[in-house]
Amino acid sequence: MPVSVAIVNDYEVVVRGLAGMFGHYADRVRVVELVANRPVGERVDIALYDTFAQGQADAKRVTQLIADHDVRQVAVYTWNFSPAMARTALRSGASGYLSKSLPARDLVECLEAIHAGTQVVRPAPRTASLVGGQWPGREEGLTARESEMLCLITQGLSNEAIAERAGLSKNSVKSYIRGAYQKTQVTSRSQAVLWGVRHGLQPDSVRVPVSRDSDTV
């Protein structure tokens, strides 16, 4: 039987993009729900928590997922990989801490190992970049990191709060924001918020069950 997975993130485009990565592995991974700002609605083997514009390993949402009786195991899916955060996630009760730079086949293998009862920590391969997926503003030329910064600005977070939420240094946050401002041609925070609202960078609130008879979501 394939591993049943709920993909959890507050942006529908993110959960749909990640679900698309599993398209060639339907016999091994069955995506049953895409969850944005909603509780998981049915029993699943693994909740795959995507950290885009979310808290990291010690986030309240991770704790809620671990305590959810409909979720057997939780894996954190992140590009902000660090051994310290991985330890925090596992101590909190997560069963996996996985880099977003893993090829889809490796991600599937990790989920299968987690389902079999193994704690899995998989950093990115050397010189690897972000693999697949989707994010708000990608069509406008934003990188995933630049998009995340604008999403958090659109939510009203300060640079300091963004650094804490994303697990980055303040200097890194400022650098990503500068790049985002250049690409969106804004010069102030208020303009950035307006751009974000107009281009779908606000969190969504949906729970999308995925048909068991279809490979599409």
C-alpha cells in the first residue's frame, strides 16, 4: 500500500506544487489532502509540513500536527536545514527532517522509511538547489526565498520577526528583501504589502481532499 500523505502549508500554490512532485510515484505515495490553514481532515500516515513562510522545527503548527490523532507521523520539509533544528524537530516528536533540495525519488524513499518507523534526517546533497515545487510570485521572477520574504512582509511581520520565523540572520533577510524589491519594482514596505496583496501573497484557507481515483489535485 502507498504511504498516505497530507501536505501542510498556509499557501495553496505551495501544497499543490509539492503534490505535483509525487506525480510519478503514485504507486508509492498517495497524497490525500492539501491543507492550508486548516486541520488535517482524515487519517493519514504522514503530515508533510512545508516550512515556506511558516515557523520552523519548533513551530506551534508542528506541535499541533504531532498531537493530531488523525496524523500518525510528522515530517518537516525545509530548505533551512541545520542540525540544531533537526534535533529540535525530533525532540518535539517529529519523525523526519527533510531538505527541500532532495530529488523527488529521495523524498519518496524518506517518507517510506519514516512510515516504516525510522527517524529520518536528510540534508541537501552537495551543491544541490531547490527542487521542484511552486511558490507565490514565481511567475513574476521571484526566487522561493524572495517570495517567502514578501509573503511575511504582506502578513505584517518586521524584519526581526521574519528572521525568527524563517530561521535566518537579519542580514540574510535584508538581502532577500532587497532582491525582492528590485524584481517587483517597489521601494517601501507599504508598496511591498500592496504588491503582495495584489499578487496572491496572503495566506490561503483551504482544505482540499484529493480524489483516490485521480492523480490530479
